[in-house]
Amino acid sequence: MPIRTVRNPAVVITGASSGIGQATAFAMAKRGGHLGLVARRADRLEAIAAEIRSRGGQAVALPCDVTDADAVQKAVEACVAHFGRLDVLINNAGIGLFATIEQTTAQDLDRLLATNLRGPFYAVKAALPFMRHQGSGHIVNVASTAGRRGSPYIGAYCASKFAMVGFTESLRVELLDTGIHVSLICPGATRTEFFDVTERRTPRHSGLVGPIESPERVAGRIVSVVGRPRREVMAQPFRRKVFFTLNLFAPGLIDRFLAWLIGGEQNRQSRKKRFL
């Protein structure tokens, strides 16, 4: 059921303590959403919830590690107990790693999959019984353009986001005609603390590259898709459509473009010498 038809919808947002999640919380509050804010940092969550309440909104902090299935279940149940229902689940929590495949350990891959894939899986499993009982709801999974085309030096992150895309598409088909909508959001590079706190093991990735998004713009897209459900929303849709079309027909060209774009100044200089 679109948010515009529900007065004060109850919304769970994971990864709500910063970045896209925080911006989405404020944007959803402006639309009248009653918010259950989920993240590990209890102090940050409570500060955001308090600010929303000071503006006349409704928000409750639900500290939780999304890699813990029982904790996710309890957080979703607490939101339902507090607001009486669950209309929207926004799976936004995510972590990254800048490293070559050779530098990435099996434990690193497990850690990224635990947050970026199993976390949304646990949240969906917890939310669906309530949404099925209501006969309505909306699940919004925030993946990444890195889940549509792999990039160098973030292989484990790309793997987790590709998995998120497949999970979302499967879920969307399973829930056809149930009254529960499923949407996929694929932001591009977004200016958040993600790039400051993510571990770096290689100097070859220069961080934010390509067209840069603000968290507020991404949040605006999320709120828009909640209000008018769509299957998938891509950041910078025209540029991305051109990029993915070229990747379909000339993947080798995109390989070289990404190596030049993301490989850092060191790589660009070495390639420049090679071609001269």
C-alpha cells in the first residue's frame, strides 16, 4: 500500500544513525512517518529520534546489530508494539572494504555478507508476518550501482550488493499480488561517512569517484518510491542507463574505463606511460 494512502505509516529504517539512513529518517518524518530507527550506535540513534520528536514527529530508537537475527526480530516486534503496525521496511544498513581480492580474507567476505545480505534477510523475515497479516506493506532494499556492475578493489562489497539485488528480485516476484510492494534502490557514490570509516588496504581506490550524490538526494528518492512504488530506482538514471547499456555490449571497454577511473592516480599514470 503506498504511503500516501496510509496516515502516519510505521517505518523501520536500518542503518539509521548516519548517512542515507539518517537523511531518510528526517525525510520520512516530514511525511508523517512513525519511525523505528535501527543501528548499532544507541547514542546516535537516540539523538536522531529526539530531534525528530522535537520537531513534532514520532520516532523510537531501537539499537540493534543487524547481523543478529534474534536482535532484528526483537527490534521489528518492538516497532510494531510501539506503533501498532508495520507499513514500511527500509533495509539500508551496510558496510564496505577497500581491498584487492588477494587482500580480502574469507572472514572479510563473511563480515560483509553478514551485514549487507543476511541483515536485510533477517529484517524481511521478521517483517513479513506483520505485513501479510495487514495485507499491505512495502519493503525497500538499498543496494548500490556496485550491485549491477562490479568495480575493482571493492570485490567483496560488490558481491554482497549483487546478492542483495538477486534477493530483492526474487522476493518481489514471490510477493506479487499480495499487497506487499518490493523496491530496489541503487545509489551511486554518496557523500557520507562510509568512505571515512571503511577500512582501506589498498591505495589504488581513490574513494568517491564519478557523479557524487548527497544523502539527502538519495533519501528523496527513497521517500518518492515509498510514496509511489516502483520496482527499481537507479541513481543518475540517464548516465547509469548509458553506462549499463555500454557494459552489456562492450564490457571490455567498461573494464578499462573503470580501471582508469577507480584505479587512482598511480594507475592512471602507469597506463598513460604504457599508451605513449
